Amino acid sequence: MNPKVLCVDDEPNVLAAFQRQLRREFALDTAEGGAAGLKALAASGPYAVVVSDLRMPGMDGIEFLSRVRQAAPDTVRIMLTGNADLSTAIDAVNEGAIFRFLTKPCPMDTLVTTIRAGAAQYRLVTAERELLEKTLTGSIKVLTDVLSLANPAAFGRAARVRRIVYSVAEAMGLADAWLYGIAAMLSQVGCVSLPEVILHKLNSGQPMDAEEQRLFEEHPGIGSELLANIPRLEPVAKIVAYQEKNYDGTGVPADDVKGDEIPLGARVLHAALHYDALLSAGKSSTAAVAAMQRRSGHYDPAIVSALAEVAGAESSWEERLVSAWDLAAGMSLLDDVTTPTGALVVCRGQEVTPSIRARLISLVRRAAVREPFRVLAPVTPMRGGDV
């Protein structure tokens, strides 16, 4: 497929010449002036390459390509002008991040070669980003799948906490909710090193002895070290490392970081984890928030206030008994799902996913688990095709 190219100039005869010379090799669009170029970008983009004249009335090429950079940062930008003074070239490169700066009259073969180079750069940038995104998504899936198989209790806790984190982030209007959600889902990765008895106590709200507490406090560091080796997960690794750090600077890791110096995602995660632990100990949502408010110095006050809002909004959920076939996205299991021998299959609090639903249907068909399942579901009716 030919690379998509947009040529922008205020002279119709120049645009006509571009059409004649370039349309055989490139999927070419033209626009007369900067404003028309932005409309073309919005309507027909993304383009691999944008070629713009510098001197245009209304919106010059520097402003136009700067706005192209904001709207489509991967698009390669080329400046074409009859004005070859150095200051103009510097402004064009600095403000518009120009890939090449060509002067008129520009031989057509030079322009074609430059556009080819720009298209190659575009392919390189987009391919690298796609590879990183797939690597990131795949790495997260592998880690969560391993956690769900190796330690369903830890996986269930992570799933419960992720919902709390998203609710708090929404209440606070935080921009990086997706990042905090990933951190919540991976917050328990380090728990694969913990004895099952510790996680059982954690999920049932039972106190741990001194040695168990010491082992538990090691899991954020272990999880952070695992995540730090994955490209683009460095911010998540830092959030995980500080998930048990109190707002006043006590807790782990034992360093001088405190207050707003603690990553915001870690402060949200810290509060969500302790809120979930209080719920697991049998407290109501309002009682859990009240208990946290009494723990001076443990939590960011703004986050506890957001938790209070979240606790007050729980009336939009209701408890239901459903079959495996009626499980749907958005529901959460309220009880552990176990086999007749007592083996844990899915931990309470786990949000229903397509894979969880398929697994439970298979187990029900083999009489390996019993239904119905007690779930927490949104009051608004859900479509059966949501899973």
C-alpha cells in the first residue's frame, strides 16, 4: 500500500504539480493553506508524511506543522520554502520538529527521495510503538495469568483492589487511571513468594505474627524488581514498590520519601489495599473508611475523602445468584469457588472475565464446582453478550 502523503501550499498550481508528479508513488492528498490542511488531517489522517510550504497567508508553515505535531505526533513533517535564511530553518525545526527542510526550487527527484525517507521513518516509529504496546500487553497478561494459576487468592485481591483504584481515580478525576489500574492488577505479583497461610490471613482479616508480617512486607520489593525488567513498566514498578508506604513516611521501603513525594499511584493503591483488607475483616464500607480516617499519617487525606465518596455510591450494586451461563462482565464473585476437595478455583472478589466464565462453565459441566454463584452486579441490566 502506498504511503499516505499530504501536501499543503497556498498556490493551486503548485498543488497541481504535486498531484501530477507524486500520485503514482504515494496516496496523495492536497490542501490549499494551513486551515484546509488541518481539516484534511482530521478527516483523512493519519498521514505518513506532511509536506508544507512555509510562506502561507493566515497560518504559516511553522504554525501549521506545529499543530500537525500536536494532532499526529508520529506523522513525519517536511518543510518546503523559497526562504532559506537560517533563523527560519531553526524556528521550523524547533517548533515543528521538522524531518527535512528543503528550499525552492526543489528538484522533483529530491522531493520524492525525501518523502520516501520520511515514509520509512514513519513505518519505523509506528512499528516500534506497536511492538512495545504488544510486548507490554502480552507481559501484563502473562504475569496476571501466572498469578491467577499460582495464587488465586492473591489474584482475587488484586482484582478487587483494581476496582477500588478505578473508582477512586474517577472520583478524583485522575488522568492516569489506566496506569494505576495496571499497577493494582500487578501489585500482588510478589506474593507468589509468600506461604499460602499468610495470604489466607490477609484475605480473611486475621492478624499475622511478626515473622509473617516481615515476609509480607518483602513482597512489594520483589514485585517491583520483577516489573522493572519489562519495557515501559518502570512507572508501574515504582508504584508497586511504594504500595505499603504510609503518607507520613513510615512503612516500606525504609527511605526518606513521604507525603506527596510518594508516587500518586502508590498513594491510591496503598489506600485501596487497606480499604480492601478492612472489608475482608468484616467491616462495612463506611466503617472501613472511618477506621482509615482515624489512622493519622497513614493515608493521603484527599484519597480517603475520595474513598468516602466511593463507599457512599455502593447502592448502585446488588447481590444476585446466577448460573455459570448467566455470568457477565462487570459482575464480581462474592464467594471463593472451590472443588469438592477444597481446591481454590477462583477467589472471591474476582471480576468476571470471558476466560473465568468459560472456565466455570466447563467445571460446572463436569460437576467439579457447584452453582449458583453469588455475585455483586450493577443494578443496570446488562446484555447477555457483554462477556
